[in-house]
Amino acid sequence: MTDQRSQAEIVRKSLKRRYRKERRFRLYGMLAIFIALASLVTLFADIISKGHTGFVKTTITLDVNLDSELMYLEDPTDADQRSMADFVAPIVAALQEQLPEVDGAGEKRELGRLLGTYAASEISDVLINNPELLDTTQTIEFLAHDRVSVYVKHAGNPRYSIKLSEQQQRWVDELLEKGVIDTSFNDVLFSRGDSREPANAGVLGAIVGSLLTMLVTLAISFPVGIAAAVYLEEFAPENKLTDFIEVNINNLAAVPSIIFGLLGLAVFIGLFGMPRSVPVVGGLVLALMTLPTIIISSRAAIKSVPPSIREAAEGVGASKMQVVLHHVIPLAMPGMLTGSIIGMAQALGETAPLLLIGMVAFIVDVPGGFFDSATVLPVQIYLWASSSEQGFVELASAAIMVLLTFMISMNALAIWLRKRLERRW
Amino acid sequence: MQTANLLPLVLVLAVVAYGLAYMRSRAVAAPLGGIRNLKALPFYYAARAALWCAIPALIVLATWAGFEGKIIQGIVIATLPPDTWPESPGQASLILSQISNVAAGKLNPEFVPEHIAGAASVLEAMESRSENFKATLVLLIAVLGGTFAWTRVAPHINARKNVETTLRRIFFVCAALAVLTTAGIVFSVFFETVRFFNRVPITEFLFGTSWSPQTALRADQVGSDGAFGVIPLFTGTLLISAIALLVAVPIGLLSAIYLSEYASKRMRSTIKPVLEMLAGIPTVVYGFFAALTVAPFIRDLAGLVGMEASSQSALAAGLVMGIMIVPFVSSLSDDVINAVPQTMRDGSLALGATQSETMKKVIFPAALPGIIGGILLAASRAIGETMIVVMAAGLAANLTANPLESVTTVTVQIATLLVGDQEFDSAKTLSAFALGMLLFIVTLLLNVVALKIVRKYREQYD
């Protein structure tokens, strides 16, 4: 009797401690989830705070007098004359009109440095297309130099103004007040390829490169993945060979992606002599890389088709292949599509193997075909992120936002498809 | 004609073959009293014709396109005067790129030696001849195949069987591609590795403690032979992976436990996908975050407490990598925790244990093998991760265990050694393949062991 009571006593006494432990354990769990979610939020916040300025461009709008004497240009259609002409002079003159206090060659040179590197070629383009505009006054919008752009976007933050002299900062402030320097949506970002000059660089080339690469990947990995899954689920005899294939697929799914880059380098480029940096090779490598993912998810989709469907079809005299083609594959299609989209999203964000097959080249032109040199979005982000210029860091974050938008929409599509089409048996 | 144009053309031919065979099967069936007197439906006769048309032609096309470049290069080199034959593969690729630049019109023929200009015209002629020949051959095979199948449209032939057998074989080939890929990986890495070990002894590679792969361009340069000891790379990899696991395992495990045991259904279904987003974010984004935000933050923080941290510290890369593999650990642990039978849980709770005691004393020990398997898989992922370390970890091979210092990893070295132009036969380039081999073997072993543990554990409760 006493023994029992004392035991109950012990339990009751320990209860408080045990409940405390229980609460603490629960707290640890919540803390873990909180840390994970907080890192996600920090990551997004960091990228958005770094990259939102990448969507803004800084322009200088000026009434430029295209004075033939100032430019030493009489005939804009003459390439020889154009190569000798001074296209910067009229822009600087127009700037000087806005800032009358600027005087002397040195100050004028400083003033010219506010302009983007390609301002001169903007004038020359205008004149090539419309030679009759020589000696008239035109309102032209120039891209400001990256240094000006960074200064304007981070107004008031001394960390970002160090690249401009104090005089230049005063000029920029004055021009901002007059509305000559202005900011607007950065359409350059979506209409151009890479450039040495942050203000002139865009992600269009990388987006098109990614698209071409993904098309190759999809064209190979989707049909092959489904065929392999169908074979393994429906036709494969139970033997050593089938086991071997399965083990291989499972292991490939866990092989580090950079190894696929080595494969691409040694086989596609080394052995088959394919060119470097082209979407076809990139697509092939990524296709091999995503195949296991697609096969594994397609197999799960095929497995979820109930056997009654197969039996019913066989019962009315369909051959095994007819059962598969007419019933199993259509019914498993939503699951296969979902798996493939997720696999493609993975491939879209993959960088490491593409570094090895040379898709890191500096490519200005927007690729026009599967055999053109190209780069892809994640590699472009890598290239820009490795640059020390603030303008490129902004662009890299902006490109990350573009990439994440693509990936989130792909995943959302996959989720929508699954919700919409998936049948529960 | 180029491969890119030939491919759609063959497919068009296949569609034509399909249509013709379909019509013919109907025509054949009509006098017999309709298609039910055929052994197979018209679709199958048509599909067979399309397969006969496309498959042999595509096989020939793929083989040709795969090897034409190499064979033409060999022939072009052979046409060079014997005294200008390249002595090394590096020289050969130099000469070849000169020749192809001249042929493509990027380089003025007057600027290069006469034999190269000559070879360029040979190259051009060979290429155009090869293209013409390829186009003729492929189209001929396609037409012949289609015609053959077209003539074999007859009521007594069971085309369905043919088509189904062929499809089945195609499916098998697709599945076997996985084996081919593995073989491709092994052989592509293996041969270069063997070549590497011909120059650098395998013992020096495995047990050397210094890594500086810079080999000199000229033989007489100072410090001309690099050091290829993999130990500092390996410790660097292990250091970063260990930091990553120290972050990922507690967070992943605890959040999995909380979500599976405590959280309401609604909380679970909202938080789980959000956590999984962490796994979907491209690694280059993590790399960016690690290099531009976390690393400077850690450096400043260390500076505040009076320690010195490198701006490319192992800690930054490890922390961010840890966050990246959290969902990986949590979804694997979730699986194994859910695999523990409900009866064990109920038994423990019925004896009066609290939920956390049940978790710690009953479920966790039961799930331990599975969890260890999951951790091993996560480790293999951390070891093979490239972009975060390329962007946030350093290049210098320091042999250190201090997480605030900069270390380099196997993957970083592979990437940096192989990015850009490289000659295929320098020890520097080859060493990247040896590192790749090492990485492949290590991750493979980890995966095999992990999967074995996980499978054994599952069988235990099935």
C-alpha cells in the first residue's frame, strides 16, 4: 500500500518536470521551423532589396543639336567619316546648356563621364537611320553611366556615391532637379543580351538561351523518361538486368550535377566533337541529369493507376501494349506531367554542369538557334554576381528574381495540374 | 544539308509513309470486305511504315552526325605535310581551330601558313561532301524503309505484333539509357583519370597534403610542376559539409518531428510546401546569398568580437548549404518517422508517456537507422554541391579546421580547372577528372550505404 502510494507520489512529483520537458521539446520543434522559414524570408528579402533597383534605369534626356561642325561630320552615310566623327561633343554641349557653370576642357570631360559608354553610338545610330536630321535639334534619351545610375538609385547613401566626384554629384543633383536625369522602368533588361556595361546589359539573351536549352532537355527527357518508366513498370521481366537498370537509375538521381558536366565535356564535346557553349549540348547534359527524376515520378504515377483498369482492358481483348498506350499512359499523364515540370524547373536552375561545357562565355548577342553560342539564366547570374561592380550585382539580383518567377510559375503550374487532373481511385 | 534540317525532314517522310500505308491498307482491305478482314487495324500498318521509315534513318543520322567531325578532323590532319604534323593533342587542337577559323572565313587565309590554308580548303570540301553524302544516305534509307513497309501491307501479316514488339524494344532502350549514362560517366572520367595517374602517382594524389595545380606553360619556368595532393581539398569539403549538416540535421529533424507529431493538419499542409521551396531554389541563388550577404555579415560579426574571418569563410558556405538541405533532411525523416507503426506510438502513450517521451524513447530509436540513412544522403548531397562553394568558398587550398578561414573543395577545383579554354592533356586539366572520379566514388558509396540502410529499415516494419 505504502509502496503504491509512494510510486504515485513519485510520478506526481515528476509530472511538472516532464511537462516542462514536453513544452521545451515542442518549443525546439517550433524554433526549428521558425529558423527555416526565417531563412527563406531573409533570402527573399535580401534579394529583393538588392535587386529591385535592377528594374530601374537611369536616363539623361537632352535636346541635342546635331551640329555637323561640332561632330566633324558632313555626310552621315559615309562610314569613313563616321569613324572619325566626334559624336560625344554635341551631347556634352547639350549637357553644358543645362549646367552653364561648367567650363574648361577638364570639367567638360568630367561632364561627359556621366554618360553611358554607348551614348555616342546612339547618336550615330540616329544619324545612320535618318541622315537628314544632321544640323537639326533632336530630343534624345541616353542611358546614364552606371556610376550615375547607382548614385541616383541609392540617393543619400554615401556607400554608393564614392565613384562620383563631388562636383559630378552636384551636377547630377542639379540635373535630377531639372528633370534631365530621370529614372524609369528598365526595358533594357528585357530587350538585350549581356554587356560589359551594366547599364546596357540585359537578360534577354540568357532567357532565350535558357528557353532553347530547356526545349532540348524537354524533347529528350520527357519521351525517354516516360518510355523508361513504362518499360520498368509494365514490361520489365523480373531479372538481374532489370534490377541493374533500377539500381542505376536510383544512383544517377543522386550523382552530383557537376559530374554530368564532366560527362558532357568528355563525351559530347571531346568524343563527338560538338561545339562548346551551345544550347544543344547543354540541353543534352541537363536531359541526362533530369531523366532519373522524371523516370521515378512517372513510375509513381503509373503505379497509382489501379490494376482493375488494366484487367478490364485485357478482359475485352486488348493486347498488353494497347492496355498501356490506351489506358495506363493517359491515366498516368497528369502525374507524369507534374513530375516532368518539376524536373524541368530543377534543370532550369542548374548551373554547375553548364559551367563545364563552356556556357560561361561572355555572349552579347541573343542566340538565334540551337547551335548558337548561348548562356542561360543561372549562369548569367553567376557571371554577374562574380563581378565587383555594384551595377552588375543589382542586375544579378534582378535576374534572380526573373529566374525565381519562372521557377515559381512552373511549380505553380505543376501544383495546379496535379489538383486539376489528378484522379483519386 | 545540316543535321538540324535533316531531322524534321525524316519525320515528315515518316508521316508521309504513315499516310500512304494507311491508304494502302484500306485499299487492300476494300475488296475483301472491309478492314475486319485484315490481321491488324490500318493504324498498325501505317505505324509500322512510319517506324520503318524513321528508325533506321535516324540511327544512321545520329551515328554519322556523332562521328563525322572527328573523322573529318583526322583526315584533314593526315593531309597536312608530314613535317607539320602535330606532336601533341594540344598542338593538334590549335592547328584544327586555326583551320576551321580559316574555313569559316573568320581568319584571312593570307595570314596563316600555306599548309593551313590548304587544309582549310580540304576541310571545306570534306564537310560539304560529308553533308551531301549524309543527306542522300539518310533520305535514301528513309524512303527505302518506308517503301519496304508499304509493300508489306497485306491482309495476312499481323502488323500490330511488329509494331508492339518494336515499341517494346524502344521502351527498353530508353530504360537502358540510364545504364549507358552511368557507363558514360564511369568511362569518361576513368580514362582521363588513368592518364592523370600516369603523370602523377596515385599515392601522391591520395595522400599529398598540398594542392596547387598551376603547371607552367614552359618547361623551364620556375615551379613548373604543380602539387596534386587531394587531402586539403578533402578536408575543406568535409569541413563545409560538416557545418552544413550541423545546421541541417537538427533543424530538419526537429521540424519534421514537430510537423508530423504536433502540428495541426492545416499548419502541416501550409508549412510543408513552404519548407520545400527551400529545396527548389536554384543553388546559384544560394551561392549569391552566401557570397554577398552571409559572408560579409560573418566577417563583420567576427570583427566585432575580435576574431578574424576570411571574406570567403567556410562558415558562410556551410551555413547556407545547411539551409539548402534542410527540406531534404526533413522530408526523409518525415518518411521514416511515419513508417514507424502507429501501434508503437499508441503503446507508449497508453503507458502514460508524454508525446516527447514517446518520440525520444520509442519512435526515435526505432527510426534511427532510417534517419541515419537520410543523413548520409544529405551528406552526399552536401559533398557534391558546387555552386554555393564556387561562389562563397575560396580557391586557396588551406589545410585547416577553422571555419572562419577560407577553404576550397573538390567541386570548386573541378569547376575552376575546367572553366574556360583548356588543353586536354595537361596534368592540370586531367586532375579535374581524377577529382571527379573521387567525388563520384565517394557519393556513390554514401548513396549505396544509405539506401541499403533505409531499405533494410523499411523491411523491418513492412
